[in-house]
Amino acid sequence: DGYEADFTYLAPLTVRPGFERYGAKATFDAAARPVSIWWSHGEKEVRPGDAAWTHAKFAFRSSLLTGVTLKDHLAATHLTIAATLVSASRDHLPATHPLRRLLKPFTYRTIAVNRAAGPLLVHELSLLHHTVALDAIGLEAGFAFAFNRTRDTFDPANPARFLEYPLEYPLSSAAECAATPPSSQAACADEADELAAFAADGTRYRAAVREYVGRYVGIYYADDAAVGSDVVLA
């Protein structure tokens, strides 16, 4: 058992002269320890102890930061999901509708933030373009891929898919850390503590939001059928 963090989709994106192309996939075991990294530019799998291990880790970190910023943060969270939510609430719900009031805190300043993101982070010669190694063609192709993948993953016509992603994180147990070499046990315990805190906070936050939404909606609708019969939502 384990998991992968795959950013090999960045490999086809062109970069400026003198830079290595992005792209890497890290494989971890069930205790969140790295097993191997597929290094796209080098076209090989690298394991701990190999001569290229340090470089492969750098390639993975660089790919992760670029991929998360471009696809998950900008294209998905801000420019697709948040933009769709604020547009839908403004275009289709009256200002006094209870669901529009519910959504307002979650979409506050979305329009202003997304408007600023264009020249600051999305366009050629923007801050993001200066920060990463992508050339103008690579940046445009990266955003095109990110928007297409986001639309495929988060289909507004199938909102139930948003509930299909379990909030689970692989955690190292005390026994697993004790089984590692003595020189690695302290780092294993520290990593386990960090992951446990992240998992606990994320789980509590999602539970709090779901309870809040459920109790709020319950004030205005008796049950799911009542929500479905709201003519404004039809």
C-alpha cells in the first residue's frame, strides 16, 4: 500500500533555454516514506541512494510547486471553481435567497481576486511566468491543460463528485517509526506528527463546514425534497 504524487503532465511543457523540463512522479509507501521518483527529464526511475537521488528530489519539488500553483491553485480553485460558484450565485439566485447568503462568505472578493490574477499570475511576463522556467508557449499550454483537466474532474453537472474524495492521509505509526533505522526514527516521528496534525485539522474543518451548511439549510428547507422543489434552484 502507498500512494503517488504525479506531476509528469508537466513534462511536455516547453521551458526557456538553459532550464531542465519539469515532470516527476514520487511514489511513497504506506508510512509516507519516499520509495522512488520517476524523473521525466532524465527518463528514468530514481531510488534513495542512487547517484541522481538528490537531483530527482529537486526535480520533484520544483514540479510539485509549479503544478500545484498553476493547475490546482490558479486554474482549479480560483479561476474555475470559485469563479463558477460566484457566477452561479449572482446570475441565478436573488440577493435575498438563503443559499446566496450562505455562499457569500465563501465567495467574498472572488471577482476582485480573479481579476487581479490575470495580469499578476496568468499572462505572459507575469509574476508566475518570471518565477517558473516555462516559456510563453509552455505557460499557455500548461494553463490549457489545467483548465481542461479541471473541467473533467469537477463537472458542475455532477456535483455529487465533489463528495467522492475521501479526506484520508497516510500516517506513520509509532511501531512503523520504530522499525526504521535509528538515524531515521526522529525524522519519521516528526513527519508523522505533522501529517497527523494536517489530517486532524482538515477532518475537523470539513466536519464543521458540513454541520454548518446542514444546520443553515435546515432552517429554510425541511428536507432534500424541499430543496429540490425550490423553483429558483430548478
